[in-house]
Amino acid sequence: MSNVILINVDELWLKGRNRAHYVKLLKKYIRRSCKLHLENFSLKNENQRVVLRTKESISDDLFSAITKISGIYSIQKARESSLDMEEIKKVCLEEFEYCLEKKPSIKTFKIDTKRVNKTFPKGSMEFSKDVGAVILIKHGEKVSAKMKGPDLLIQVKINQLSAFITSHKVLGVGGLPVASSGFGLTMLSGGFDSPVASYKMITRGMHQTFAFFHAYPFVGNEVKDKILALGKQIASYQQGGLLIVFPFGEVQKFIAKNCREEYRTILFRWAMIKCCNHIAKEVNTSAIVTGDSLGQVSSQTLENMRLMDEASDQIILRPLIGSSKREIINLSEKIGTHDISIIPHDDACALFAPKNPIIRPNLGYWYEITQKISSELDELIVKLLPTCERLSLSSIRQEQGQ
């Protein structure tokens, strides 16, 4: 039975004197996942990796949870052995037989030995041949050794105090540990873009709170349920978070009544940015994250994005700015948001959408209208803020007015 998980870090080895800080933060998130699945375990830094040891069974749920922690390059279930050569061979045979039982179609294998401990009495290639011979003596009628493209690769890692034997390696999300780069507020909608943008910022070490602009009564609660599902999936990569649902219908009515029709879409976006600046003060974040991709829709032209930047006290981050729709959809499939994003939902922006939304605003009119309605809009936002729903994305516990 595998009683060890080898956790290989991604960029942390580049951090020099600050590496210990990043590894400590990474271990904090690993420890949180372990406590949900194990009674007793230990975490130790060994040879530029984090080693998780336990005498309990390592469940698939635990393994999956660790793969979602940013800052990790790869995760491997492993068996641990002493440095006695006969014991290592025995454990390698056990691992091979376990894999053969799980997957009887295995016909070829390879042993790959790496020695950190140079005092080990045999060289890597020689010891790999010895281990392979043990397997062939017992199972040679079923399998053969193959050096390139084997069905099964068993790795033997010989360290200073013990050896690890592993055949199961999964790539992690990479990047930096959550919260190592600060805290942001992400504008979450029901499409593909914003969840993917959020994921990319999580892998850059940003912990996020999420804001959804719910256009009630123009749309029902079905869309809120969809956003909650998206938020929960994305928040699983940062071990939870908070979703703030802002009642945006009154804001849309106010803007639609006071502006030229073709400016509605960009003014809705402008109002959302203003709302986010108010929310950011409450939740103490330093940046706003959006799913903008240059030229994808009318509000995402260079001219319009510049006007959004002008309206914000917070830096606006656009991690998808140069991404194509195909690239975004492919990543949504990888992170588990795709099938939620394709669920149909009502869109109040479409209800108010002009036939020809403005792409390059007339700056004279833009500054005139935004200056005219800004104070009244701010008053409306401040009035609506206490009515926001605040939803925990950890246990999906609703907290009204907090």
C-alpha cells in the first residue's frame, strides 16, 4: 500500500532566500486538505520536495484535493523502503504486482532509478537491471522490459535515509501558493471567461473573493444557482472563498433611463467597476480581476477598457487579454467549469442591450454622462450594498447582511 505522497514544487525553487516562506504557505494548504481525510500524518521538506507520510490509506479524494493546490508541479503516490537493496527490490515487486492487478493489460515495463545518495553501493542503471530481473523471474511469461514507451514505468528514488518507489504521477496546477501574491476581487459571470481568468490568477498566488451582479427582477434565481456552482468549482482551487451577490437590477434601470441606448452596455460595465471598488474596500482586496479578452465583445475594445481603468481605484487585471475563445474553452474543460458554463441562463444585459453597442465612445458624451450620473449612482450603490447576499463557497452557507 502506498503510504507516502511525494509533492514536487513548481516555481518555488526559484525564490532563493524567500523560498522557505513560500514552502511554509504551500504546506499550510496541504495540511488543510490532509486534516479532512487523515487522522495522523506528517509533512517534511526533503530534497526540494514536500513528503507526506501516513500509516492510513491515501484516498482518491485526498489525492485529488492535493492536485488542486497551486504551487505544486506534480504529485506521486509512493511506497517507502529502507536502503537495504533486497527490501527495495521486494517493494518494487509489490508495486509492480499492484499495478498489474489494477491493469492486467500491462505487457511492458521499465525501471528508472535515480540516486541522490551517492553512497548507495550500486549505480542507477545497474540497480534498475537488478530490479527488472526480479520482476522478469516471477512474471516473465506475461511481461517484458521496454526502455522506450513502456506500459508501466516504476521509478526508484534513492535518498539519504530511505528509498521511494512510485508508478503513479499526476501533474498539478503549478504556479505559486494561494495568497502568496495577495488578494483580489473577481467579477464572476455565467460564461466561460471569468472562471478561467480566476483560475489563472489563483495559480499566480492570488486568493479571490467573487462578485456576481444579479439583475433581479429581470432574471430569476436560476442564474444565481449556476454562478454558485461555478464559484464553488473555482474556489476548490483555493480551498474556499466568498461569493458576493450584488442586486444589480436597480442599477441597470437607473442607467437605462439616463443614457443614450447605444451606451448602455459600456455604462453597465462602468457601474460594475464602481460597485467592485466599493466591495473591495469591504473585503480588503487590492485588485479587480475580469475575464476580458481583447476585442471579444464591444465592451472589450482598447478604448472601452481604458475608460474602465479610469473609473477604478483598484488595478484591473485581465489575465485572458490575449487569449482566443478556443484557448479559454479548452482550459475551462481542464478545470471543470465548462459543463457548468454551457448551462443556459437568462441574461438581463441582453434584455437591455442596444442594437448597436458603442465600440469607440464619443469622449465628450462619455465624460458628460458619467459626470452627470456618478454621484447619484454612488448613492444607489451604497444603498444596495447592505442588501448583498454573501455566500460561503466552502460549505455553501448563506450569510445575509454580514
